Amino acid sequence: MTSLIILILLVAGIVFVTARWKVSPFLALTGAALLGAFAFRLPLGEIVPTVTTAFGGTLGNIGLVILFGTMIGMILERSGAAIAMAEALIRVLGTRFPNLTMSIIGWIVSIPVFCDSGYVILNSLRKAVTLRTGVSALATSIALMTGLYATHTLVPPTPGPLAAAENIGVADNLGLIIAVGAPVSAVAALAGLAYARLFARKEFTPLPAESEEDISTQTYEELRASYGRLPNAFHAFLPILLPLALICASSIVQLPARPIGEGTAFDAVTFLGTPLIALILGLLVAVTLLRGGDRLALFHEQVHESIRVAAPILLITGAGAAFGAVLAASPLTGFLSDHLTGLGIGLAVPFLIAAALKTAQGSSTVSIVSTSALVAPMLAALGLGSPEGMVLTVLAIGAGAMVVSHANDSYFWVVSQISRIPVPTAYRTLTVATAVEGAAAFAAVQVLGFVLL
């Protein structure tokens, strides 16, 4: 019982210092790891090695993967490829179903691009579709927001799911996470879409634009023109589809049946499907999207910006792993094993923890990293120690990390302010939408759990 009390105090401390005092999650998690090591009475000689080994090992395994994934997303964002993808989908889907169109566009774009950035990029397109179809701006805002959110928390190579996979111990099976996470995220996006349809004719008084430079004042035509000539659709999609296809192919050839044997072809597909190699190849394709006089200078600029964006995520991921390693080395593991085995609550544990952390401190990524580090030592006790159980745990955590987006979440403010939705209206619509979406995602994960576990 003492171990459980210590855990509760550590988690409460992380939430308090990050939400109330705005302390960096990296420092909060590192401090929790060190304080926890003392509180759990780990031998003094083992504290520093436990923390540093977990920190370094995690960054060694997925640090470059996160960085290259961020680079791809940054280039897609800055080259106009995201707009090109959106336009290609509109040509296929038309504007007859604007909410569905925005949901699908968000679902695809957010695989490599952070949902915050994705919304900023696509907002002008959303406004153009809204004006063309006469549907409520509130509905298209919810559809785009939830579409982006679905893959942001559930489908690698987005950093959150990548970090969770590493902490849980299933980073070598990203193909399965992608294969299962994609339909789960589709269920979540469809739930958000169904909720958005409730507001198809709901009007609201928009907030005034904060400044003339606000992206919300820019027309879609002006935004499109700012990118110059857009890449063709196939070229725009390729940096996303190539790594995903290679990673999934690698997982398929490694199935116990060995569909292509174990010769040279097997080695080649396995190597190319290694997440790091697959993303490097995706980056090489993405670089060809850059246009301008000095392509090399543009590439260097995107690399520097990507490092700036990825650095906090890498540090948080490493610190979360260190915190998890301390918990794994503590008496907590034995206590939880003794008390959780017979409860049969399984996947609800990571979902509820992630949802509580998300709601309390706002960041989905911090919620995913912290929860995955927290539950990793107790997977066997929860009946989730199999590869399938680990994959579903990653997805349950991602589902929890959607619940709920409100005032302490930067994404809430990005969507509400750029779409000029008054805060009371945003609480009644956007916040509820993320609760609906997260619950639907977990329901899908739970159904898969009944089938696979």
C-alpha cells in the first residue's frame, strides 16, 4: 500500500507542477524519477544507472525515428504538400459532403504533421469548403479537429505513439501498431464526424480576428498562392505512404508463416522496413518537394526547425522512460501484480490513467509518454503481456490521451481561436467532441481486446 501511495503522490506532483507552475514536463518527469527512486528505497548505487540507462536506451532506439518523422512532417507543411493532398482528396470526394471531406483530410495529414500545425495549415481550406457548401463553420471545425486528432494519438510515426511503443516494449512491431491503429483511429474520426453533423446548421457569432496578420483572415486562394506551384498529388502523398508501406511490409514478411521465405528478399524487406530506414527514405522523397533557388539552404532551414520542434519531445520521451524504469525497479510491480491480476479490467487501466493525465495537464504527448512509462511494469498483471496486448495497450493509451481537450490544451486554443469560436461555445462543442472521440476509440480497442486477447 505504501508503494501505491508513493505512486499517487508522484503522479499528482507531475500534474501539479506542469499544470499549475508550468514546469517543463521533462524536468517534472526527471524529478519524479529521482524522487521516486529515493521514496521506493532503491539502492543508492543503482539510482543514477537506472535513470540514465533508460533515458539513453530509449533515445537510442527511437530518437532518430522521431526526428526524421518530424522532418518529413515539417517539409510537407512548408512545401505546400499538405495543401496538395487536401486538394487531391477534394477532387475525389467533392464538396457534397464537406464534413466527411474535412475529417478524411485531417485523418491523413496528421499522420506526419502535428495536429496543431495541421489545423493552421488546413483552416483556410476548411473556410473555403464551408463557404462553398453553406454548411456551418462549427461543423467543419469539429470534423477537421477530430480527424486530425485521431491519427495524432494513435498512428505512428507521430511521436506520441512511437514513444509509447518504446516504453511498452513493442517498438519493433510498429507495422502491427499501424495496421491496428489505422482502423481504430478511423472509428474515432467517424465518431467525431457523427458528432460534427449535429451542428451542420448551427450558427454562432464568431470572435473578431485578433490581428490583420492572423492566419484566419487569409483566404484560401492567398494561402495557396503563397506556396507557388504545388506538387502533384502522388508526389505529395509519397513521403507518407512509402515509410508506412515499408514498415507494414516488414511486419508481414516476418510473420511466423514467412510468406517470402528467409533469403535475400526477406533480409532486404526487413532492412528497408526498419522504422529508421523507412523514414530516411521518406525524408529523401520529401526533400524533392522543396522548391526555390537554393534547395540545400531550404533543406537546412527545415532540419534546424525540425530539431527545435523535436527536442522537447525527445527529452520528455527519455525522461518518461527513466520514470518508468524506476517504477519497474520498485516494489510497486509486485504490489500491483498481487492486486490487479484478478480484477479483469485490463485495457481500462491505461485508458483511464491516460485520460486523467490528459484532462489534468493538457498535453496529449505528455499523457501518452507518462502513462506508457507508468503501466509498462504492470502489463503482465493486467493480462496484457503478449505482443497483441502490448499493441492494444499503446492504442488504449492513445485513446485516453484524447479525453478531453479544454483550456489547458494548446490544441483547444488553436482550433477555437483560428476558427474564431467563442470559448463557451468551444467548451460545449470541441471539448465534448474529444470526449466522444476518445470513448469511441477505446470502445474499438476493447472490442479488439475481446477478439485478440
